Amino acid sequence: MIEYKKFTLKNGLTLLTHRDSSSPMAIVNVLYKVGARDENPEKTGFAHLFEHLMFSGSKNVKSFDGELQIVGGENNAFTCNDYTNYYITLPKENIETALWIESDRMLYPNITQQNIDIQRSVVIEEFNQRYLNQPYGDVWLLLRPLAYKVHPYMWATIGKNIEHIKNATLDDVKCFFDLYYSPSNAVISIVADIEHEKIYELVEKWFGEIPDRPNIRHEIPKEPQQTESRALTVERNVPLTCLYKAYKMCNRENSDYYVCDLLTDILSSGKSSRLYQNLVKDTNLFAGANAFISGDIDEGLLIVSARLLPNTDIEKAEAAIDNEIEKMRTTKVSEYELKKVKNKIESSQIYSETSIMNKAMILCYYEMLGNIELMNTELDYYRAITADDILRVSKDVFVKEKCSTLYYKSAVSK
């Protein structure tokens, strides 16, 4: 249970506070409701580029790292398809340094042609190193556009085409900032051993005068129902052939989201899971197997993946995977299996709430979802799931026509 207080400033900025006496440190977490899905299809990768640009200094803070190092702090950020998150850790006595930094770059980020050119080069190099020159690095660049044809989940946070970043202009970047980096499109959470009202006073001091801007959000197209199976075969210079089967699943607000989460744990969580026991351990076909959900806000993907041992026939391997999937569709899981994965979920959530960093991120994330209380009641959804639910959702999700399969063949281990 995470206790909190919620405040809303006049400019629309949302503040969430949680008092935690377990640490002398404070976390200042700022979430902007903008991710890759909010981008123009002809100008993708901007959310990620902007994450880099926001570390290029601001009008009154030339070096974020330098100022934080002086007061014993550090900062970082990440971008995903649904949002962008910035966070600072520092001793609670120095919390105003974090508020100074975050407020200054919300109001006066150092967006110049020179900084754009610098960060553009960084992102392009990241694209080359992470997606092109790393084994299996381009999997999501291939799987996303295979699974999605309309929804912006069809591209990764790096963008649909790196040319979009290469061609980004100063006006493009400034326009992106004006659209999304406004107080009313941000959520700040602060976890520290400080009174709620004191934190509010400090946030009002540093953020209260930042003017809001109209939030004109474009409508995100809904992905049409997939009615035919899709497949793509590529060959790469990688150690082992891999299979990726991506099935369409519900959105984050649907209660079946939790059922999908549990059923992937039944398939692949730990060495007692079905995929490990029945595919990795009991056959000579697989080096490893996994199942997971993409965790997206809109309709996401449930992915079953496997690494094949050298000289394994890919059709035979896929048949073995399909057999395990068919079992999920036709036979109820045992109460033992269900209880085991529920216990893992519960212990994982309890453990996550021992970290002040996780608490700060959890607060912002669930506020962004529009239902912050869900963070304290979500376990009830997991606890209520039955074997009938697992069977029902398996029948609905594991449908051949809803599947997009990537055959990622090794040019080495033929």
C-alpha cells in the first residue's frame, strides 16, 4: 500500500507526494505524457530524441550532472511508446536543486541547432550500435511493423526510419516541445521524508509560475482487428535461430490484461514453467524459451519466443511451441500452477514497493493511466483470476489469425 497526497497547481501540473522515512534520499520523478505513439508518422523518434535534448542544459542550469554532483545527486531518464520519464536521486536536504533543474528545463530547455546536431549524432550512433550492430538488435524493428499496420506501436522509440531524426529541423523540435512539454501534460512525484505540505510549497515555488500551453493531442488511430496470420523470414549473422510469435491482446484498462500477464508467467516464469520443462528440458530443440506481454497502454502484444539449438528444424520447433500454446487453449491450468504464479506476482509487487525509486515511478505511472488508486488495488485483480479465466483468455488470444510470426534465422548455425 502506497499512501500519497495529490495536488494540482493552477497551471495544471499534477503533484503526488509520498512520505518515506526509510531513506535519507529523495526521489523527484517527472513523467511527461508523450511517447513514440504520439509522434507524427512522418517525423518519428522525436520523443526519444527529446529525452536526449533535455540533458543539454537550460537557461539557468548549464550542466545538470555538474550541479547534481555538487549536492550528491544523480539523474537519468527513459522513453517508451507511451510516455517519457525523468528522475533525480539526491539527499533530501538538497531537494530544491532537483526542483530548480526540472523547472528550468520545463520552462527554458536549451534547444539550439548546435544541441540538436549533437544529440542527433548520439541517437544515430545509438541506432547503429543497439539496433544494427548488436545480435538480434533489429527484432523489434521487424516485429512491430509486422504486427501493427495502423497504430503507432508499429515503430520503436528510436523511430520508424532513422532518416526522420537525420532530417529533424529546429522548428520541428521546438514544435514538439510546445505540444507536449507543458505543465498540464506532466506528473511529478516526490518520495522523501518530508511533510506533504512542505513539498507542495516547494513545488509551487519552483513550478507555479510556469505558464501552461494548450495541449492539442492528435487522435491515435485504432489498430483494426487482425484476421489473417502474418509471417516474415529474415537471415542474420547471429549465433542461433529464433522464433517470435506475437499475438494481439487487450489494452491496459481491460481486466483481461492481468490474465494475459499471469498466463505468460505460467508459460515461462522460472525453471518449473511449461516452456522450460516441456521445450527446453525435455526436447533437444531449444536453447531457451520465453513468453511475455508488451505492457502497452493501448492494445498490446503477447509474445512467445524461443532460441533454437543449432541444426534444429524450424518447422519442428514451431510445431512444438504451437503444441504448448494449444494446451493453454484446451486444458485448464492446475490450481498449483495458478497459485504459484500468483504468489510470484504478489511477492514481486511487495518487493518493488520497498524501493523509493520504484514508488516514485509507480505513482506517476498510475496517475498517467488515469486511475492512481489502481496501484493499491491491482493485486485484487490478480488474486481473483481463475483457471476458467486463463482458459477463456487463452482461447481468445492464441488464435492463428491474430498471430504475427518472425522467423529470425541464423546464417551461422544452419
